[in-house]
Amino acid sequence: MKSDTEKQYEISILDQKFTVSHNTTVHDLLKQSFPDKAHSYIAAVVNNRLYGLNTPIRGNYCIKPVTVADRLGTSVYRASASLILLEAIKRVLPGFKPFIGQSIQDGYFYQIREMKEGIPKDVIKNIEDEMRKIVADDLPFIVESLHVNEVKKMLLEVAQPEKVNLLRIHYEPQIRIIRVGDTFDLFHTPYAPSTGYIDIFELIPYWPGMVLRFPARGSTKISGKPGQFPKLFQTYTEAREWNSMLGIQNLGELNGTVLSNDIQNLIGISEGLHEKKIASIADTITARQPDVKLVLIAGPSSSGKTTFSKRLAIQLQVNGIKPMTLEMDNFFVEREQTPRDEHGDFDFESIDAIDLELFNDVLVRLMDGETVHTPVFDFKKGGKLPMENWIPKKLDKDAVLIVEGIHGLNDRLTASVMGHRKFKVYISALTQLCIDDHNRIFTSDTRLIRRIVRDRNFRGYSAADTIKRWPSVRKGELKHIFPFQERCDIMFNSALFYEPGVLKTICERALLEVDPEDEAFTEAYRLLRFLRLVMPISKVTVPPNSIIREFIGQSVFRY
């Protein structure tokens, strides 16, 4: 039997075959095999799992190098830059406590607890200068495996109790940490080999904190200034204040509350805050009567638009307003008229996939009090049914028309309707729950998990199917939804702090069904690693009218 030092493995990289010795790192193999490209590689997908380049080879692997032009490479770059920021703050402001907030366009928003009135510009400049020194020194990112008790002690010594709480459900005796300089963190994701790889970034003021900006995917520079999104920023701020009021701002606090059996009351309060916000939106619409006759609800995939629409309709009825819905899907153009994307496929998410002339004609006539025959679209045949099958509708004087769809904030959709007659709502799951003070939960991950659960429960799609479709969904959102989000009259955040616990068990089951040989397993593996940080919460705790019921079932509403 061969000793470990004598073992040889067959490795596949970019359709080439290599034979390497036991414990050769992926980094060394790439440098030897692709010397001209090696520094462009920041991580690697090894047997459909994302790993750091310092991972030792101990088997026959299929390796796909990852660059910063790749989505996965972007996440590695950002995680590495964020840890460099923490080390720089530790050097410039010893003892101060930074914490991460939301994503702002091309960067992450940070605040410092001891600087509630804002971070002075000269301090931000000093932190950025220190980051550049750390990059110039090309310090290694070092992964270590330590005993859990030792790590807990280390975390308490640097006043990070939220990370200790996170370890309450970690049952293995060992846990990995990541180090750079004198800063360490729990290991959640792969990092670059060293700080020298992270040479493009910018730290700028963004009251009351600062934004760590990153280059666009594959770019070698940061262009312009970050946009201002006052409504979105206010919605994020409100979410963080709600979480603070509930005493649950990160997964450690959520897990602790679940373990102490105190979760049910907080779920009731969280759902009550949702209901109060929806009622407030209904009151605003009511106050603008009789002008407002059209309520447009837009948002990205899995935001909970349908449940929100139904709950808003109830609150409008409480105020004496009759809601009437109009299904956007019935206004698609004939299949042969549908625009195509750059690949030649039908682009059903384009606004030009909608018969805008017919839609506007129906809207105006309904709002003028006429009885209008509205179309019915046959999706199997790819066209509208004959007009004799269309449905007559009439909007009463004390009624409003509710239209839900991704293009609701785009003025082209309702070009014939005067502005004062429209009320636009933007809804998304803008989670402000973090893993801990220094690690975010990606907003898009919240929606992806929701969609995986819903698709498996009600639409017959596997997690692999949903994961493969997700990049196309995201591309459509970036093109058709996000550019218009600030045009809304009001934003509604559909995220609920407790939903990761409820969705965990169902989503884990779906993700474990993904074949490890399937390309979708890379994303499934990443989500599984995240979900193992979450304490499960029974779905019986979810109220029947909750937005979460849209995804897990047994809602009081029909969909």
C-alpha cells in the first residue's frame, strides 16, 4: 500500500489532464500548468464545490479555475476585501466596532458603532490608505481549524458575542477560522490566496457610514460615483431598526431566540409590523381618492407580490375601497410577435412582450367607468382567445384597479394614464438580517431560497432546475426592474427575520436532491453551507396570511 507521499492523482483542468502528488495545492498546480494565467485565478470549483486555491489535492479532481470575471470569483474577491477592511480598521481605530449593512450598487455599506453621527472623511481616508498598505504587503489569508471552545474564547476576547451565539448550533468539535494580519473571522466562504490579489477597491463616505466599493465583474477599474437611492436606503434603514427593536439582527441572535423558545411572540410582532405597513399603504391610497384609480405593484421574483396584493386589497376594503385585479399575463402579444433575446430565445420578460396599446386602452376605459371586455391568453397556443371569450369588467366609482407585474414602475406600461391617477408600490425581500456583524446574507439569496421552496412545492421544478434558471431571472431583474425601483411611491420590504429558519428544512431537502455531478451543485453546495448556520423553525409557527405561506403552502389565500 502506498504512503500518502507516494500517491498520485489524475486531475482534469480546462479539458487538460495532469498527474499530481498528494497534498499539492490547487494554487501550485495552476501556477505550474498555466503560468501566464495563474494570477488571474482567485479560487477554483473542485468537483462542483467552490474552494480556495490553497486547498490540498487528495483525490482525482475535476478543477475549474475561477476568475474575478466569474460570479463566484466576485464573491471571493468581495469577502477578501471585506476582511482586509476589518484589519485596516483594527489598525487605524483600535477597539472600534464596525458592522456591515446592505449592498449599495457596487459595494457594501459599513458603519462604526462608536461613530453614530457619521465617520469623518479623514478617518475613511486613513482606513483606505491602510488597506492599500495591507494589499502591498501581500499578506496571506490563512485558514486554521481550531477547537470550538478555543474559538469562542477568542471571539469573546475581541467582543464579538454574536459570533459566539452563532456557534451554539455548531456540534462538531473543530471549526475553521480565517486570518489576515491580526484579524480573524469564522470561515464562511473561500478567500483569495493573499491580499495582493485584492488591488482594486475604493472606500468612500456615505452618511452615516462608508461604502467599500468593488470593480464590476471582470472590470479593472471602478467607474463614477455610486448612485443615490434614498427610498431604497430608507427601507433598508427601517428594516434594520425593526430588527433592532425585536432584538434579532443576526443569525446568532435568531438561533438563540429559537433555542430559548421565545420565537413565537417575536414572529407575531414581526407579522404585525408587516400588517401595519400594509395598512399604512392602504391609508395613503385612500387619502388620495378619488384621484388614484390604478395601483401598480412591481418587484423581483419571489418577493411575495401576490400575497402582498391580496393583503393590500383587504386593507383597502377596510377603508371602503373595492379592489379589482387585472391579470397582466393576459396581455401578452401573440407568440410570433414576442421579442427575442441575444440568444434568439423568446424574451417574455421584455416590456415589449406585452400588448401595450391594448393594455393602455383597457386601463383608460375601465378608469372612465366603461364596461370593457378584457383578453384571455392561451399559453398552450401562444395567443389570445377569440374576443367572444374575453371577460367583461367594469370598475365601480368607489373601486381601484390593482395590477401586479414586473414592469409596474416603467412608465411605458401605463403611458396613457395620467400620473396623479397611479400609485406605484415596489416590493422586495430586502433582508437586513446578517450572519454576524461582519458577514451579510445576500438579499438575492433570500429570494432564491424562497423560489426553490415554492418551485419544488407547487410548480414541479427541482432545485437544480430553479438554480439553472436563476441567472436568467436575475438578468431580467437587472434590466427590467431595478432601474425603475426609485420611481415608486412607496417601498414594501417583504423580508421576515425568521424566514431562514422556516425555509431551512424544506430547502435543504430540495438542495440535497441535486446530483453532485450536476453543474447546479456548485450553487446548491454554497446554499447548504449557509443553511447549516440556521436553527430550524417549525412551519406551524407561520400565520396563515403570512407572505411566507406563498412559498410553503397552507395560506388562507388562493393563488
